[in-house]
Amino acid sequence: MWIAAPGGAGKTTLVASYLRAKNITSLWYQIDQGDSDIASFFYYLGEGLKQLSRPRKWRLPLLTSDNQFGLLVFPRHFFRTLFEKMKAPDVLVLDNFEWVNDDVAFNQILQQGLEEIPPDCQVIVTCRASPPAQYARMLAKKQRVKIGWEELQLTERESAGVISPLHAGDVCSDEMADLLHKTAEGWVSGLVLLNLTHQLSLLRTSNALNLNAFSEHVELTVWVIRFYSK
């Protein structure tokens, strides 16, 4: 499963809540810029399995210069061994994949390994971008699912459900809730921060907030947040 949406859209929260609701154990791997070194990626993914398998401390093969497997054969052997150790329906999560999404060499190697996903195991990838071309054939298969920004955008009702618990002891007017929803455009992090901006504005004045002035302010806030979440 590939989940692609902007930063702050709730990708990580969605996956975590799904695993918690289904009581599924996961090997959760958070990717960063250091994983562009494919050998380091395989090493630390193996270390993650050790943490998951205490006290057995399962070991996975290491990608070294003298490894008996070729560079394109090793990933298949590695992931085949990994999924044999993980118990179904355990899930492998690759979070923040945007760090390596444009790395052609990395994805050519990883794609070989992900071909070994057995039917009773699942891999979930979260990324700020759509999958690169290397994964097109995998995602075309029926058992591979892509969830995009359109599916993660909040509806007006969902936005109201997010805003309501944030107002302890006070009520957000329908007009303001509608403005917040439209300005955030279904973006959950933007909605929460805009609502906070609204509440702080109310603390600074006892007068009713002018919606037009507030609209201009929150649109600037949204632009700043999105700029830094790219």
C-alpha cells in the first residue's frame, strides 16, 4: 500500500491508528537522508527486526562488498528472509519515503526486494509524492493499493469533527468552522493550526472577530505552513 499526500495530511497517524485498531504488530522503519546508502538501509532494517523479535534476536544478511549474492539478487534474499521471520499479519511500514523517492538506484534495488512480499504480509509506504516508475507494475496488481491526497482530504463534516473537541468550554460558530474548512482545503494540520490561530485571536480581543480580516490572516498562515512542509 502506497499512501501519498502532502506533509501534515495525516499519513503517519492514519497508518498508526489502523495498526492499533486491528491490533497488528509492525516493523516500523522511519526513513531519513542516511538511507540513500542502500547498505545502511538494509543494516538498520535488520536492526529493527531484532527489536521486534526479542529475545530471539533474529539476524538478517548484510550487504557487503564480499556478499555472495549480487546487488540485484541480495534484496530478494533479504526480504524473503525478513518476511519468513515476521508473522502474518505483521506489517512492514516504510515511513517518510520522500527522502529516497527520487533516488533511482535505491528504488531499482528496493523494488527487487518488494517483489518478494508474500500474500499474507503487507508493506505500507508513506510518502509526500506518488511512487516512482519502478513500482508501477507492482501497484498495477490487484493486491497493491495507492491512497492519494484526494482520499485523505477532510470533508466539511470531518473538519467539524476535528474542530469541535479543540474548543473546551466554547463553541466555534458554523460560519467560522466553514471558513476554517475552506481555507485549509481539507488539510488536517492546517486546520488545527488555523483553529489555534483563531482561538489566540479571540484571547487578544473580547470583540467579535471580523471574518474578512481573519480570512486574510489565515490564508497567509496556510501559505507559510505549506512552504515549510514541502
